[in-house]
Amino acid sequence: MNQAPTGGRPHSPIQGTNTLLIGPTGVGKTASLATMALAGIELFVVFTESGLESLVGRFLDDPPYGLGMKEVPENVHWHVLPQMPGSFETLAGGAKMVHTLSHATLLTMRDPDHLKHNQFIGFLNALTNFPDDRTGKTFGAVDSWGTGRCFGLDSLTGLNPIAMSLVIGGKPVKGPGDYGKAQDQLEKFIRLCTGCRCHFAMLAHPEREVDQISGGVKLYPSLPGKALAPIIAPLFSDVVKVYREGLKFSWATDDGQMDLKARNLPIASGIPQDFRQIVEKWRSRGGLVEAG
């Protein structure tokens, strides 16, 4: 492990790693986050979907699916984002509008309960002083953290409808301008996270899109609309396909159907799902684990 400079607190000459894991449900994306904590990095995860049980299970379940530990390590923290507002009554009201109003009317109307759809603002506020559901403590702003911490988002897919809800509320029809506004909010968020000093790990599900350069079909991280997905990969140090073959859970950085990237991982398939190899490569290049 790299040591701190003599006579002071460690200051890493390089920022933490930025990793984007892309894969369908059930291939090990959430469970792999546990290995960041095993690498000696304090892990903080915001869940926009029901992934907490997978993270906890990775530590507590017996091998081969879990690590067989007696308890979740103390350097693991999480916050589950509250669900978006809604009820069967509001769902029925929306269905009635779709049934009775024209498409043009639905497109131009404004949801009278629009201001209630502020979950994206709540999400960003949580990142200004991370609230740990496990201990009840707060840990300051994510953009103030050093390289001893990792912010994990599980997942981008769950954040997409939250960003869209910020724009349109519960309106049942989305216009082109609505997609643009939601994309803008998400792009600003991702750019800020990938520019922080702390490590950043974001999970996403794949979606097929037409490559505007080659004309072929590629898999991109699922996002509102089509404009944002191709520009996400360059913001990350490693963009990784997550997959499962039988009982073997792996990463890959060499799939031609996806825009992948390998800065701290080899260009290969069958890579173990383990953030420790990413952290060790980062350390070999001068990365130091800063406090906080």
C-alpha cells in the first residue's frame, strides 16, 4: 500500500477511479460493489432501486455467492432513495386522461401536482451531506470526499425516471424538449461525479441503440432519449460489461457490441468481478488513499 508523504496527511496526486458497470439484471453488478470495501476504500451507495439486499447478501451469504462474513464491514454505508410519489388513485387519474384527451392536449398540459415530483432534488440534497441509513450519521458532501471513499450509484436506470419526473411530473406524454431537459440534469450530475476526487462507481442496464457513426446497433447504458448515451463512456476510466455464464460471474472490456474502456483493467473477457484489481492498479500509478 502506498504510504502518506512524511510529515502530513496523504494527498493523492491523482483522483480516484471512475467505473461504469453495464449489465442486465442478475449478473452481479450490485454484489461486486462489496469488493470496493474489501480494497480498503470506504463505500457509500445510494440505491434508486431494490439492490440493498444484494449488497448485504454479498457480505453475509455463504460461498460461492457470498463472502460468509458475520457482519457487514463498518466501512460500508448506504442510503435508499424514497420512492416517487404516487398512488393507485393518481394512476387511475392518469389513465383516464390518456383515455379521454387527445395526444396534442396531453403533450402540452402541465401536471397540477408537478411540484410534488421533487425526488431528483432530494437525491442531490442527499449528496450534499450523505445520510447513512445504517447508522443514522451524516458524512458530508460527496464532492468534498477524498480518495479514501467511493460513491456508488445503484443505479442509473433507477435515476432516469426520477430525472424525467422532475421535468414533467406525472404527465403521461413526453415531448422532445422534456427528454432534453432530463438529459441535461443527468449529464451535469455524471460530469460532477466523475470530476470528484473520490472513487465513483455507477451501475446501469444496457439498451440497444443505433450507432450514429457506424449505423450499426450497439448496447449503451439506458438513458432518456438517445443523445446522451454515446457521450457517457469517455467520462469514465473503466467502462465494463457485466455478465454471467452459468454460475460464473465476470467482467469484460473487449465486447465489440459495446463502447467499453479499460484503464485499470486488462482488455479481456472473464475478468473476476473484483474492484480490488482496479484499486491496486490505481495505487501502482501513484494513487494514495486519502482520509475522508
